[in-house]
Amino acid sequence: MSAAAAGQGRSGGGGGGRARFPGWKVLALGLLSASSVLAAMSREEKRRLGNQVIEMFDHAYSNYMEHAYPADELMPLTCRGRVRGQEPSRGDVDDALGKFSLTLIDTLDTLVVLNKTKEFEEAVKKVIRDVNLDNDIVVSVFETNIRVLGGLLGGHSVAIMLKEKGEAMQWYSGELLHMAKQLGYKLLPAFNTTSGLPYPRVNLKFGVRSPEARTGTETDTCTACAGTLILEFAALSRFTGASIFEEYARKALDFLWEKRQRSSNLVGVTINIHTGDWVRKDSGVGAGIDSYYEYLLKAYVLLGDDSFLERFNTHYDAIMRYISQPPLLLDVHIHKPMLNARTWMDSLLAFFPGLQVLKGDIRPAIETHEMLYQVIKKHNFLPEAFTTDFRVHWAQHPLRPEFAESTYFLYKATGDPYYLEVGKTLIENLNKYARVPCGFAAMKDVRTGSHEDRMDSFFLAEMFKYLYLLFTDKDDLTFDIEDYIFTTEAHLLPLWLSTTNQTAPRKNITTEYTELDDSNFDWTCPNTQILFPNDPMYAQSIREPLKNVVDKSCPRGVSRAEENLGNGPKPPLRARDFMASNPEHLEILKKMGVSLIHLKDGRVQLVQHAIQAASSLDAEDGLRFMQEMIELSSQQQKEQQLPPRAVQIVSHPFFGRVVLTAGPAQFGMDLSKHKSGTRGFVAVSKPYNGCSEITNPETLKEKIALMQRGQCMFAEKARNIQKAGAIGGIVIDDNEGSSSDTAPLFQMAGDGKNTDDITIPMLFLFNKEGSIILDAIQEYEAVEVLLSDKAKDRATIFKDKMIPNYIIDSNLEMESMDQKSSDNDSHNQRSEEISTDLNLNPHDPEGESGLNSHTELGSNSVSLPNQDSCIPKLQETNSDSHMSELDNNPEEQSKTETDSNPSNSWDNKGQSVESILADWNEDIEAFEMMEKDEL
């Protein structure tokens, strides 16, 4: 996903403007002389790890330059460049690609940080000579700003630094700055809106509104997309003296601030660029919003404008009041911030601990970072999204750098060697699971270890920069990193810009809209002497209670509603904990306005009337309970699907480093029950479709057969190759260009007959992934693969076998992968009723657990999940309305009722009945939208 029209955030499936942190001198936090229980890492070990980071960077960068340049990005599995229009479209993700050698520009200042001055000089010459910014192509304004404009400005910043030092770049005359100014003018047409918020996309050659532009019809953008411009645009103005860029970026920020929800001081995810109405009214610190907050604080540092600091502190107070539930950060509704909007978190919020360090709020930074690290230890990488009980929600991981960034800033703040060990784990996981012969490949599924054929430019721009700085002493750097501020893409802008070419003084509009509490400023620009108690165990004492949080506990912060009612830490009843035979639970349901109705067919129907709840707060809990019950049903429907499988190429020169996502079969060997998988050399069957008797059985015997999809049933293919002596089969899609990158997982069904006779494993590969194996056969002839439920650790694959030392480093000892695995027209404005049916078994073999009950959605009856998790995942559904899906019988469908009985009394501590009923439809709309949203 990109920061384009839908505004979901950063390209590559991620969050709207990813947040980054600065390295400015005034906030550089001093190191503690002693910390934690870990012994300090030796200087030699740190230098070794720093050198290892450089070697990893060289592997990624050299492969991009050799196999991809001048394309925008490297495709590391197929060892070629990704050129927009020549590969299957990935949707908004491709809006970052503009045929302007994206990865090279994004990497410029990383070369200087890693002390590769010669390579930097060569790269700058290539950019000046080869890059064309006048292409007829539609790109994301947000992505082009942070990656290309930011990359050019970062490159210019370090180029003039090197020239002034007399060490290199003596020929340089501001060519990168000239290109940046040219690009800045090409982005300006996007700001031609009445609000000042930019269109999400622009044509580099034709702008926005002209017929040739093929864009300009969008109405929405994400908050981060419009609010992550000020650093690059202001720097461009300060460098060139052209104030127009800073003025446009300021206007966009001013409009976002004016449109915040005034009672909560929160902003939504998506906004209409013409009217300023919030399109998505959920709020968090992850995808779609993140770097808006980051740039408010950094704009104050770079530009010295107090209004940006005041806005940041006002938002931060709201975040800590409503969104922060340590160690979790959960989205809420901007108009009703006591109500959580999701039961899952996206990986882009991993930036937030670093931002909290810069704010000076160290304790929640340590807590959230530790929670994220526990998730990484369970899955090797942060999944794109994970639930509040730390299960995978979205399994991809495009090698994002946010967690490495927070790790770097926490180490800078605490000096705790624990964070060096965290960084070492990141290095080991990247080498062990993501490294492939042509670079580093994104993870298609962290559960299986399968790869995706992508290596985003931000991996080179940020990941290696933060990891290298983590292990490198200040004295070993060629320049003072604290003289610069990091943009959201980790590009370097010099702090001296704050006093150069300043724009005219501006009226502070912030205090016109809010009455600021002085306490907001207590921890801004903190005194490093009082940042921590004089206790070297401080950070360790905060982490200790969280060390087993992922596996053993289910954290939940005390809700503000409970605090207001004085009920202490007792949480409300959650749907997954509900027991229909528990009298206390039935009493809680009654208090929440939920009725239990026994139907003639043995099912039980749950119906909620908000007006019958004991208070407005209880009505909110009831709404959440009913929504969770619906989510559990949807989740079970999805979990009946078989998980993806992995095809791992283990022969030379791959040695297990290439893992392909494969679809499972609903027949044959169940690889999840055979942990060792099936290993063998591959051979192409004859006939290739496998639909008749195999004519080359001697070739297939004891091998894994490759077949083409089509012309007969999958089970028939399996029987034919099994009869020929094959030990497994791979069916390759016959649809040219199909890929797991762009198509949903494919499962091979049986033929309607008994398939117990099929005993070999069968997997399905899309055309692109299958071609990787076929191409390998052409080049290397003997290709050996491993079919398994998830990728295996290479040390396990090659146990007791000879393998080159560079494949398995004896210094990289680690565990193998661990898999533990808004108006609705049918609603009345005054009173809503939500219902769901439960098919409860009175002879529950597990005791009295309602979790063995069945929730019926439409005509599908599904079981609720086991009671080993705490909070259910929020799953996408295909519903247009929850009400219409709850029951397939017309007489039992949920109804809308009007009840104006004045005898219903509401708790005077909560909202009025009119208020909660007025918000009700908005809640339903928000829930439905969030179920369908994508990062």
C-alpha cells in the first residue's frame, strides 16, 4: 500500500508515512556508565557487528547495481530490476516507482554514513547523468517526497559537507539540489486544492488536472500523506531561498490541525482533501498517521516554530490518554476515544518508542519496544499486523526498519547493552531468513519463512543506517551525526538550516484552538541528568515483567471507563471468555443490554438493545462484546482454510536461501504433521500436464514431479505421478505471470471422490514462483527442494552435510523458526439491536466453556476458537452489514426498535442516552470499514 489515494500509508504494504526519529544535538541523550544486568559488549564485538552490517549492505547494494540499476528496485529472487509496467501491478505499492532509479537516490547518504565516500561520489555522478525526473508516470506525492526529494536533499547535504572538509566531492556544484528543486516544482500542482491538502498522486510530466495526467480525480488522502512534507519542503526552501515549498507544506499542516477532533485532540486516518471531512475516523500511531506526529516534533527542531511543538504535545497527551495501553498501542475512535477500534496492531507503530525517547517519556518506550521484541523472537520478524494476544494477523514482512530505528534510539538514551543484543538478533535473522543470492528478500509469510520477490528502497536507506550507527562509536564516524536531523526515510538534513532563509514570521494559530496545559512541556528537550533514576537497573526493571508477555500473558490496560467508575482493574467480559452456563456472565450480559434467547432448533440468539443497558458505558461494552462475537465467527471461517506451505530450494547455489510460497492441497500428505517435510530432486513429468499415464517414470522415481495446471483434476495428476514413483508433486500455474505477490493463496481441492489413496504431498506454485525452479533446472540441472509446512533453518537442512562456510556462519547461533502459533440504512437512528446466534452444546466435553459453542453467520455454522488466547483477532469479512449476516432466517433477523421509555435511567457518570445513540451508526460504519481495510 502506498500513501496514495486510500491513504493507508507507506508503499510496500505499509503505513501511511512511516515515522522516523532525528539525531539532533539538543536531544542527543547521554549514555549511562552502567546499565542492566548484561555485561557491556566489547569494543571488538561491536566493531565486528558493524563490519558485518557493512558486508550485508554491500551484498544488497552491489546486487542492485549489478542486476537492477537503473530500474527503481531490485527483485532479489529473480535477480532483475523492477520496472513499472513490465511486472504485474501490485496496486498502490507501485506508486513509489517513477522510473527514476529510486533505490540509488534513496541510498545516497547511507553510503556516506557507512564511510563509502568513493562509492558515494560515483553514485552521485550516476544520478546526475542518468536520472530523468520528467517521466510521463503517475507517482505517490508522499513516497516521492520522502524517498526521492528527501534522498536528493540528503545527498546534497552530505556532498557539501564532504566538499567543505576537503576530503571529496571537490567538483560538486549543487547538481543534486538543482534536481531536488526541479522535482519540488513537479510536486506543487498536487497542492491545487481549496484546503491546501495535496492530491495523493501527481504525474511527473503533466501534473494533476490535465487530460494527459491520468490523475486528479481522487478525493481522499491519509493524514500522514498530507502531514509528512514539512521537513523536505522547508529544507528545499531554506537551501534554495524559494519560500513557496515551505509555505505549501505549512498550509497542509495547518489544515490538519484545524480539522482535529476537538474533544479528543485526535486525528483520523483518512481525510477528504476538498471538504476536510474525516473519511476514516479511527486513530492510532501506526499506518496512515504515524509520521504526521513525527514531523510536528521535528519541524519544531529544524524550524524553531513553537506552534509545531505545541501541537505535538497536545496530540501526545491525547495519545497517552486514549491510545496507549502499555505495552500496547490500540486504535480508538476519534469521537469516542474510550472505545477501541481494533483488536490488532500494525507493524509501523514500531517507530513510536523511538519518538517517545525523543519526547523524554522513557518508560512506555521501553515497555512497547520490549513487547515488540517478544513478537519478533516468536516470529523472527514483525508481522505486518498482529493481534493483541500476539498472533499473526497479516503475515508479510517487507524488511521494515522501524524496530531497528527504535532500538538505536533506546540504546542512545540508555546505553544499555541489552539493545546491542537486540540489534545483533536483527542482524542474525536477516542473514538467516531473508538473505538470498541476489540480495535480501522480503518475507511473504513469517509463519512459513517464504519469500517475496521484492527489496524495497527503504531497506537500504534506513535499515543498514540504523544498524551501523547502533554498533559504531561516535569517534569512528567520519562526521558528527548529531549535526543532522533524520527525516522519515532517515535522510540527513543539517540543523543549520534553522537559521537560513527563514520565512516571514507567522501568527501562532495553535493557541486559538486549544488551551494548553503547561505539563505538556515538562518532558520536552529533557535534561539527560534526570532522565533516569540513578539506578543502572532502571530499564531492566521495566522490561522484566514483559519478558514472557507474548507466550504466557494477555496484557490489557485498565480502561479509562473502569477507572472513572472506580471499579479497579477488572476488565469487561470479552466474547472469547463467555460461558453461556456461567450465571455471572449472564448477569454481565444483562447489564450490557444483551439478551439470551433460546430458539426452538436448539440455537441461542444473542440480541443487544442499547437502551436496555445499565449505563452508556455498559452499552459501549455491549457493543464491543457483540462485535467481538461476530469477529470470532468470521475468524473461524477463515481459519478453516489451510495455511500456506513452503518450497525451499536447498541445492547449490541456493542452499535453502530461496523460499517460495506454495498453496496446499486438501488431499495427500499433511506436511504440518510431518515436520521434516519431503526432500528430493525435481523432475518435469511427461506429459507436462500429468493428466495421463506418465511416460518417463524412470525420471520421476524417488523425485518430486513438476506438472502444469490444467486439463484434468489435481487429484488425477497426483495419482498419476504417485503411480510413477514420485515422492511428491508441484503443480505450476499455467496462467502466465501469475504470482503470490498479486494473487490470493490457491488451495488444490480433491475430485469429489475418496482421496485417501493419495499419500504423497502436493503443493501449488503460481507461474512466477514455478518459473524460478524451472529456470534453475535450465542452469544447474540438478535442483533439490524441500516441501514443508514452513521454511527450515539451514543448519537443520544441512546437518551432517558439507556446506560452504559462508552459508552457515558459526558465529550465528540461534534457534530455528518457532511457530506457536457511517450510516447503515438498515439501522434506526434512535436505537439499535445487534444479534448473533449461538448453537450451544449442553453436553460440552470441555466442561462449561462457551468457546465450544457455534456462532452462526448466514448459513455457515462455525466453532469459536480455543480458550488459549485472550482477545480475538479482528478479521475481515465480506459483509455489507453485520445485521444482514447474523441469521439466515427472516423471522430471526435482527430488528430495529424504538424505545422512548423515560423510566430507563443512565449512569450520570457516562454519556447521555442521546449522545450514545447518535454515535451508534458511526460505530457500526467504522467497524465495517476497519474489517475491510488494508494497511
